[in-house]
Amino acid sequence: MKRRSLQITDKDNVKMVLEDSFKGDVIDTPDGELTLLENVEFAHKVLIRDLKAGEPVIKYGEEIGRVKADTPRGTWIHTHNMSCERGTR
């Protein structure tokens, strides 16, 4: 099922889902449709580009943290897989 989502700026590598979404659902991205790899709750982030461990997560055009491990696009991004510590830049 196609789900609604929001990307704040063109620099962002995440989109926020605007409704509860489920593994296998699809969102639109600048690079085309993206299939979600897991369930994602309303207002949570989904990675829209593959990132390597330590690369920044960008939302609002700003770094909000870094992924803890290699993370594929379509993954739910939250504190379990993103470091939010200051000074990680």
C-alpha cells in the first residue's frame, strides 16, 4: 500500500511517514518508490538513502545523529540505530 510521507528539505536523507506504515508498504522519494523494510509508526523517520556506519542522518537540512551500523534505505530510523550524541560531527 502506498503511504504518505514528508521530506523537509532536499538535503534530507530521511522522510517522515504521515500515517502508521508497515513492512512492504511504499513511499515516494526523489529517486522513485521505496519499499519499507519494517513497520514504522506515524511521524517516525525512514531512511531514503543507504548509509554506512557513522554517516550522518539529515533532517531539517541538519545532522540529527549518525547511524550506528550500515543501514539500507527503507529502514526505520530512531534511537535504536542512530546515535544522537552531540559532538559526533
